[in-house]
Amino acid sequence: MSKSSKRLSLRQQVNQTADQVLGWFRRQTGAQPIPETSVAEALGMKDPLDLTLLGQALDKLCSQKVLVKGPNLTYQLRAPKTTTTAKVDGLLARIEFTHGGLAFARSLEGDEDWPVPAEHQNRALHGDTVRIVLLPSWSNDRRRRTKGGGGSPQGRGKAAVVEVVERSRKTFVGVVRRKGTGWYLDPDLKGNRLWFELIIPKEQEKEEGLKAVATWIDWPDNRTAPRLQWQEWLGQPGEHGTEMASIGVEFGFDLHFGADTMDEATQIDSQIRSKDLEGRKDFRGTPTLTIDPEDAKDFDDALSVVPLGPDLWEVGVHIADVSYYVRNKTSIDRDASSRATSVYMVHQVLPMLPEHLSNLVCSLRPNEDKLCYSVVFQIHRDGQIQDTWVGRTCIRSRRRFTYQEAQTILDQKQGEMHDELQALNTIAEALRKRRFEGGAIGFETEEIRFTLDEQGFPLAAAIKEKIATHGLIEEWMLLANQAVARKLGDAVQQGRIPASVYRIHDYPDPERLARLAAWADLFGYALSIRSKSQVAASLNRLIQESEGKPESAILQQLAIRSMAKAVYTTRNVGHYGLAFSHYTHFTSPIRRYPDLLVHRLLAHLDGSGAGCSYPEPDLERLCRFDSEKERNAAMAERAAVRFKQLQMLSGKRDQVWEGSVTSVGDQGAWVTLDYNRCDGLVPMASLDDDRYTFVEDELALVGGSRNRRIGPGQRMSVRITKLDLRLRRLELEPAPEAKTR
């Protein structure tokens, strides 16, 4: 790899490789599928890092429908019709609808997007991959062609969908309706205006108005709507269980495990036998504890503490040994792999593993012998590590603490296992201090906790308070993840395993950093972006100096958007946000599939059984799939929170709410309500005290006649104008008394 390529971000390197690969494919004369290994050989790619980039580039070209992936990792160009020549065959894009039904096609090959008029949407649904052509542009006043001008007041060109290349989803959820003798699904789908035809087996028919899950059949040319096959009833709309399940399905997660998986899981014995202890270190006599949220049921990490001398401790980070029970290529493993993660919605979980495993067999419950994979440190009071051991163990937790219980003992300086908690906290504080001195960035995000009644209706919402014991657990988990990443990285370098799983966070995109610096300047903050160390220090200073001020939330939001996304990969570029050269996920195998993969790699290295290694291309594909599922889970969790926020507002539409503007754009201003942190759009049309336009360079809405300004941090009193629970949509307008201010 060239020196110049190392300075590029991971995304830029993948794009560069994709261009190189596509050029090579277009120079080939045959139409036969070509193995990935042949592509690598032809392009001179032998280095593991280059091979990883090649795999990502091939996947990118396949997702863009430029290449076709065949069996045994073979690839070929699509037929000429599906190339991406804009003038002849169209551009590949993803179509996205607004709540109001407006459609926009966003290019898959750049940052451009174009409005798609209703008559040119060609049966595309929200999220579909489509092929578009750009429409001739006309000026509004003279109705004649312009040179690249648009047919809108802003001069923006429009697009037409010529082909739906790939549907974004095969499973839909919505309310079942009946019309005459036919059944229909009114889907929870953004921008949709159709009822989908629904086929329900006679014996499964119920009254209309219930929510159901259905799967795609087709959309014949002679029908005005798609046809779906009924799959499952969910229940009454608005009920807690119904809506949480609906959100899970919406974001691509299965609600049930397969019969084979459940059968395998129930046959796993929770009792530990003598053969299970072979090759394990026995920690059952060592003071050990767990600290988890009050409502947690799956305890996958525990800490043990033993004093070794003045200011020196042995601290064990013990993680549930899920890989011992979930073997590769079993039904349980296939189900877990397809889920990739547990999804934690409001007071409800869609688990990665069956409850028998996640809450009983693997969970590190107090006063029970449990099998673990452990990282054991000999560590000084100041966080300096003297020795590290990684291996399989058996533990017995003495006490299950909640975060608040452990915090109370620390605050009162007495109580059960006080000495152990104090030692763990003292070292954790030192580890945190060293981490930030090394360039870590201290983003803090709000987590909302709800109080629900017996029917699941939200009675109150509060921001989860961050206390010292949260940081205690976080630092020890970070240290263990870092140690395991180094161990596996060394094994890759030594050729003992083909590849490993890393959790990486690449350096921010320079253009986004420059934009962030300009925005920070608008609020009076200086952000230096000339070097990595300066960026990290400046971001931390920005967070600290803006804390408690009206602009704090928007600045942190903008800063997070400027960062690269953390992902799983076999290519280690370090974790920029944590300032770690090596980092992985090892500490949550009950709820994250990448952690389970890491455990298997460790078991393969130490020969302790139930381990396996993976060829680098296979492991990289698992990493990319897990990264995608992680993003989907995060969106589902946010959607569940938003549903509950809106549910709290649903019976209070006539009230006046106080809030802060957190973002502005072409559509208007987004206001976050003080009441429950729910945000809603105040459309431009409702801002009638002036004629506003969005000025991006100033990050503000600026009035044309009175020069009034609306920007982030500004306070606003608002009323609710539209509240749609199904589509989780909230629109607001300035309250009458606010307009006179």
C-alpha cells in the first residue's frame, strides 16, 4: 500500500479500490464469472490490508448493482443495461419519501439527490434501490429549457425512476383492513399512500383493525398495489407489545426463534460437570461481583479483585463463555448469526440467543458456578499494567449489584464488598485519566428512561443519570477489549490465525471537520483541525466549554456527525475516538455476535475446544453484516423511544410546550421539547412572522423582510399540529403568544 493511501480515510480507500476494480472488469473481454482470488492476483493485491479493501470494494460494487456476485466468491459485470451511464442507462439511487409523500432519489455514487415527482415514481417504495434518469429542466416563468437549471423555484433538477432494481424490504407490518371480500394491509411505511393486497388463510382470518406481519409476493403489472402473504398477527395498534414488535419487524429483526434452535437450546444443561472444568482456571474462591442496570436479566460480565501488594491488584474481567455452548454452524448459531445483535427497546428485548441461554445458562447469576472467558490483569493503582493473562475460567459471583447500589456503597465508604468496589473504581479513574491524556474524545449522549404503567403506557420520561459506577464498568470493559485485540492482532501477525475481528473508528472526514469548525465558529468556539491530536483536544475542549449552554446539544450532535462510524472489520486502523491502536468487542457475547466470533478465535488459539478460525474474506463479510445489523438495531431502539415520547404527547395536543431549536434546514426548524426530549419539525410555512430561507453557512433560518433569525439553541414555545403515532411523526407550530415576542 502506498504512503499516500495510508493518509486516506477507510471510505476513501474503499472507493479508490472500487474504481480500480471496476476499471479492470470493464477491460475484460469474457462474460464468465471471475473468482475474487483471480481479481486480487491480476491487480497485484497480496497484502492482507489490500485484500480487505478488495472485499469491501467488491461488496460496494455489488450493492450498487454494477457487479453480480455468484457462487464461490465469483463476480461479473451486469449486462450493459445495468451500467451507470447517466445519459443512456441511468444512475443508481435510493429513493426516500418524506412523511408528506414527497420523494427524493439519493445517488449511491455521490452526495447528489433529486426530487422525484409522483408521476415518475414508477412503483418505487421508501428505501428501494432504483435506476433514475434526470428530467429536462424548465424555468418556472418562461416554460422553456434552461442550461442545467431546475424546474423548481430553487432551480433544482428532477428525476424519474426507470427501474426498481431491488426492494428494500420483503417483510411489512401494518394495520389489516377489509374492503368487500378482500383483505388489505395499510403498512407502516414512510410516504406510502396505498393499501397492499393481503392474502390471509381462511382459518387465520380475524376482525380488521389488528396489526399483522406480512411478506412480499409480487406487484403484477395489472394491479395497482403489491400483493403480500399474511404471516403473523401482532395485536391491537397502540398496545406496548404490539408496537415494540412492529418496530422490530420494521427494522429487519425476527420475532421468534426457529423450532430447531429452541430444541437445541432447551437441551443445554445449566449444571457444570467436571469435564466442563478441564483446562480452566478456578476463580470460584475469588471475590467476584457483577454491576448491571436494575432491570437486567442477562449478566455477561463480572469483575474479581484480589490485593497483591501495596497499590497492586489482580483484577479479573470475566465474560460469559457463550462459545462453549453455542457451537459453530448449529441451529442456535445460525439464528444468532442472522440476528447479529440483541435489540433493546423500551422495556422489551428481542434477544440474539434464546432466553434459556441468555438469562440462565450463560448469565453470570450470583451464587452459581459459571463458565467464562477471562482477561486477568496485574495492575497498579495508577493504571499501569504489570501482567495480562487471557484464558478460560470458572467463577462464582458473590453479589449482583445494580449501578445505584454500588454507587451508594462507594459514596458512603462502607457496605458489602466496599474494598473491592473502591479498588476497582480507583483504578478505573486512573485508566480514564490516562485514556483522555492519550487523545480519547469524551462524547456523552442522552439516554431516556421511561416509567410505564401496567399496560405499557409511558407516565414519565427522564434522562438517565451518568454515575461513577457506569464509568467503572466502562473502563474495565474497554481495557479487556483492548487486551484481547492485541492478543489476536499478534496471532494474525504470527500467522496463527488468518484474520481477526476489530472494532475500528477511522479518522474523521476532513471536509466534515472543516464544516464542523465553521459551525463551531458561529457559536464563538475555536476548533483546530490541523492534526489528529489537535482535533481530539479541540473536540474535548468544545464539549467542556459548551456544557450547560443552549448550544451544547447541537454542537455535540454536529461533532458526532462529523466523525466516522465505528464498524467491525478485519482491517485494523485503530479506534480514533478511544485513542486505541487495537480494539475489539469481547465483553458482550450474549448480545453481540462479533464478540462470540472473538471468543471462538481465542479458543482456537489456546486449543481449549469449541474454537475455530475463519478465512479472512468470510470473516470480513460477517463483520460487514454485523455492522449493518448493529445500525438497524440502533435505529429500532431510537424508533421505540420516539414512539413512547409521542405516546406521552398524544393526549395533550392543546398544550403549549417549551423547547429549544436543535437544528434547522430547508424544511424548517427542529425543536426539542423540554417535557420529554421529543423533537418535532416546525415547517417553514408555519413561520409566518417573516419570510425565512435557510442559510447553510450561518446555520440559521434568516427572515427576508425583518431579518429575523432562527438558529440552534434558540428557545421557542410551540403547539402540536400533527402527531402520527404509526409513522412516529410530529409537527409543531409557534404558539400564538410566541409569535408576538
